[in-house]
Amino acid sequence: MTQPRQFVVEADGGSRGNPGPAGYGAVVIDPVTGETLAEAAEYIGVATNNVAEYKGLIAGLKAAKALVPDASADGALQVRVRMDSKLVVEQMSGRWKIKHPDMKPLAAEAARILPASAVTYEWIPREKNKHADRLANEAMDAGKRGKQWEPSSSTAALDTPRPSTTAELPPVSGPPGDAAAGAARARAALSSRPGAATGAASAVAPTPTASSTAPQVGWAAAPDLGAPTTFVLLRHGETALTPEKRFSGSGGSDPELSATGRHQAERIARSLAARGTIEEIVSSPLRRCRETAAAVAARLGLEVRIEDGLRETDFGAWEGLTFAEVRERYGPDLDAWLASAKAAPTGGGESFAEVARRVAATRDRLTARYAGRTVLLVTHVTPIKTLVRLALGAPPEAMFRMELSAASVSAVAYYSDGNVSLRLLNDTSHLR
């Protein structure tokens, strides 16, 4: 019996703005020698990260299929897809639901390219997907110049050297495993959906060897920063204390969402599902945040991770009181708190300086864990204001000059060179 051809496909996509100018890249690799067999990349105009990632997957599978004339025949080809998009890998493996209308036709198109038993999916860290990432950025750079990506101008293969050998694909005999079975389930569930329009044809070409392409030199050799880590900052929905403007931190009663808060959580869940950009969800451990996060997670088919560093300030003896009540009972302490970030609320609460240290450590931990991804952080007023303040390099008193409504959305992007960009603040358009 003829052994199937075996390929590894690595694919990626990116959007500078999410949505914004977007592009994808894909590479087909010989799993035994590590040789690059083909590359594909395209600037696709304004799109989200997820759309670009799916288009990269489609281009990679088509490029692999083009290398084998009888690829559609059972047993002719075996492909392992490797991507750093958890969303695409889990959805195409059948473990996560595909709910977003922009994703469904793309997933259906990807599932039709090769037999389900011929494709398996594997998530890899972003640092192991540099070749496809570089191609996607080359495509976006070309689009910025008003052009399409050209294989002859690419240096992605030279900039991401591979070892002489890589691990072989698993043998084709026996059951295909849940990844291939998941792809079959995705294909069956989406078979009635029409394929998405493909737009301009992507450039696909065998990769030149190092000896036939001039190495990159000078300013052009500066490393591409890649996609930023983006935190979408969601304040939880209302509780019974919210409209009364009472201090409600991590040292009080831990209230649940009110009926209004639950409605707000559903509204933001629908809005985020329509955008299709969230890849991970992390929540404060407090109940109001966990309930808000759960509503979004149910819509997106994602899991919620709990991060203690995202909890609200402990307001000590002020918990449950209004500002006027604190002024009446603890006037001098309130004046000190308003005047200095180092002053703590009465009764052993946290100062804003202490909260800032906690939140900064949490930020650093999460940006490292989710490098290059878009993460929803469901948290509270003080952590969100602190992340915004730190992003802007603003003084502590800026905390009192920001308004954050219940169920509002803000966003901060963190780049690999240390630069930070505030993208959005206190957006409540989804509630109107």
C-alpha cells in the first residue's frame, strides 16, 4: 500500500486594529527534513484577527493540497495543522462551538478542502509559529503600500531557520483521533452553509533556498513586533449596590448581579460574540465578575480562568457605605485617601498604591501568558482605571478623573517593545 504524503501546515493571521488592516500567512513544511515546500500570504483589507487566522488556515490547506495531485483520495495525504490560535484549533477540532457568523463559512470552507481523516490540528505557542507570523506581517506591510505580497520579496523562510529534521506525523493507520473526528463534525454541522467569498487570490509559491535569495540587511532587518497583546477590559454588570453608588470592594458582601446586571451581561456577551475577537477570558474571583464572565463565555464557547490579582480594592470599613456616609463617619480618613495614593481606607483596607502594585504584577503575568492574543479581563473599577493610568503614564490622581460605567468596555494593547496603546475607554454603546 502506498504511504500517504505527509505535510505540516503552519498558519497565522493578524489585524492591526482588530478589526483593522489584516493579512495572513501560511507555510507547508516537510516534517522529516524541515524543508519549506510552499508559502502563501495575502493582504485581505480590514478584518479581525480571527477572520485572518481562518483565511491563513484555508490558504495553507490549499497549498498542501496543490502539492499532491490526488490529495482528495483517501489515504493520499496527511496534514498536521499547527497554529497559535486556540480559537481556530479548538473550533476545527470540534471541541468548541462555532457561533460567530463570520467564522462559520470560513470553517466550512476549510473543512471541505481535504478529507476529515487527513487533517489533525495542534495548538503551538506563538514563538513557534514565527514563519507564518512573519508572512502575515509581510502581507500587511505590502497592503500598507497599496500592493499585494510577492513571494520573491519574502525573507520569512530565511528569518525563521528550522532544524534539519522534525518529528514525524502520527501513523495513518487506526482511528484518526478526536481532532480529525472534530473536523468531520464541524464539516457535517456546517455543510449547509455556503462558502465565503475568497476575494483576491493569495500568492502561493515554492520557497527559494537560502542560496538563491539575498539576506535582509540594514534597517529592513529590524524585527517585526508582531501582534500586540490586547486586554479588553470589561467592568462587571450592576449589583444592588451599584446604582446607590456604595463602596463595593473585595472586603464586603460579594453581591451577585441584579436583574439589570444580568441583562447587561447578556448584552455585552452578544456584542463581543458579534465582534469575534476574544480568544481568552480571565475574571476576578468576585461573584459579580464571575457571573458576567460566565454569560460571555457561554456565548463564545470559551472557558473562564480566575485571576485573584483582578479583584477590587478592599475598602475596609467603608464597604457598603455611600461617599456621603463615609464623609460623615470617617471624614479625616477620607480626606487623606483622596490626597494620597498611599493612604488606605479606614479599618485596614488597601491603598491605591498597593492595588497598583498588585495590578501591575497581574498585568505582567498575563501579558507573558497570552502574548499576541486578545484577552477579555472581567474586573472592577479600580483595576481597570489602574491599567489605563499605567498605560498612559498618568499620576495616581488620574484615578479620580475617569468615569467607568457598569458593563463598560475599555481596551489596552501591549507591544513586545514595551509600548502601550489605550484603544478604548468606557464604551457602553452595546447597552443602548
